[in-house]
Amino acid sequence: MGMPERGFAPGDGPAAKVSVSLRTGNIRAVRERVGARGFSAYVDAAVERQIERDLLEEALQANEAAGPIPQSLRDEAAELFRRAKSAPELQGEDEWRAHEAG
């Protein structure tokens, strides 16, 4: 790895070549989905999603350790979600589901 890794947040920085070992079935499945040219981008996106999940899990554990969330904050979060869900740009038939998936 010739590229310094420090100073870049997950998802940022230039591409760098690395060697990884993957199970043959996973390699086949990725190639079937994206072809040989999209392989690196697919794996890079999967790694970024896993990092996001790991960070979310760490945040959830830290919050649980801090104690229960006050009802006032729960109510505020629920209201924000209701407002976001009823936003005019998400009122099409399947737009909310499409927006959530994107």
C-alpha cells in the first residue's frame, strides 16, 4: 500500500490498490452482479456500509450505557420523523419507499 491511509474519513480519499482474500462464492456473486469492471467499486461500497454499521452499533452501545433516552427527546424524534415522512416531495405513491432505499 503506497498510499498513506491517515487523514481520510471512510468513503474519502483516492483509490489505492490492496490485496484481499475473498471466498470464491462471494467473488462469483459480485462478478455476476457487476461484472469485472465494477468489482472494486462494489467491494468498496460494501466496506463503507459495514464501517457505517459498526459506527452505528458503537453509538447505540454508548447511548445504552448512558441510560434511557428521556421521553421528551423520544417525542421530538418521533415528530421530526412524522414531518419528514409527510414532506411534499415524498408524497408520491412509492416515493417514500424509493427515498428510503436510496
